[in-house]
Amino acid sequence: MVYDTGAISTEELPGSHRDLATFVRENEARFRGRIGTYDIAESGVGYLYATQDSLQGPQVLRLFEVLGRAELRTFCCTSDMVDATARGELAFAFNAIGSYAAAQVETEPELGLHFFDDYNLVMSRTAFVPLGARNTDLAAKFIGFLLSPEGQGIIADRTPLLPLIQTRPPASQIERQIRDRIGTFLPIRLTPSLLTHLDDLKRQDFLYAWKTSLGR
């Protein structure tokens, strides 16, 4: 969750997804038209997050019902959500990609980054060498380099991504928050189960339920 520090105080930040629903319900007029998230009908990563959220329990659709009543706004990508929050158009953006959002939060004093205490989805960056690759040795060396101290240092210093291996004390806001909530992060596993929601009928049913919960 990326939020406008002028619109929401640190003390108000909801601890869990259930708390978020309660927070929005009790402040519906205050946040009307000022909450953003992905348009999951258009964004692949937004759809991934929404379907993975749904596996955590029925409270997710109830959350979207509450957000829908507050006239939730939808966006194509994290950068647009964060920019709208920085401009004061949104009070907060929900389900933004943390590593991308954090890069902007570090340079925008009016923005804050918040993780939940119940769970936070993690989209893994995955690299592998296919069996039929032409240069398997070179590919394996590249993956080895990515995991080396030098490669992890480049990821940490020159990209918005987070290194897998911490080679230094947490320096950024997102690194400190991850350290403090390390047990709440829920990686999205790369398994055949991810194909379930890519079935056309299941996708249509899920999008229908999502749009219905938003009152659209």
C-alpha cells in the first residue's frame, strides 16, 4: 500500500486486509474516489495479485465491495497509481508492486509505504536454463553471476528490484519494513496451479465476480 502522508497518518494505517476494509468503510466519504488499484481486466500482474488474494479467503471480495462503494479507481500500472498518490489525487493505492513503488517513495517525501501484518504477496523474479538452451554453460554462469555478491550488489544499487541476498544492513524504507515484517511475505509459487485462473471460463467468472463486487 502506497499512501499520501498528508491524507493518512501513520497511526491510522490498517494492520490487516480485514482492517483495511473496516478503515475504508468507516471513512467512505473521506476516501470517495481517492483509492486506486490495478484494473485487473487489463493488467496481467493486477489479475495475478487479485486471484492470489482470493486464495487467502472470502474477505477479499468483501474488501472490494467496500472499495467499490468508495468509488475505487483502477489503473494500468504501479507508476500511474504512485504518481496519482504523489499528486494528491489518491489517498492510497492498494496492491502496488512494492519494489517499483519504493523507488518513488524514496524521492517523494509526501509518500509512505505500508505492508500488512497478515500477509503481503510476493511476485518472484525467476531465472532458469531451459533443457534445450544453446549455451547452457554461459546461461548457468549468468545465473551464478546474478546470485553472486557482485550481481546482488548491482541489483540493489542500479535497479528498483530487491536483492535476494542481503550484503549490507537495510538502508531503504522498503528494506527496513521487509526486515520488520519478514514472516508476513507470501511468495507466489511458480507451480502449475497458476494456470487455473488462465482458463478462459475461470477468468471470465473471476472478472465478473470482481466487477460485480465493485458494483460495475
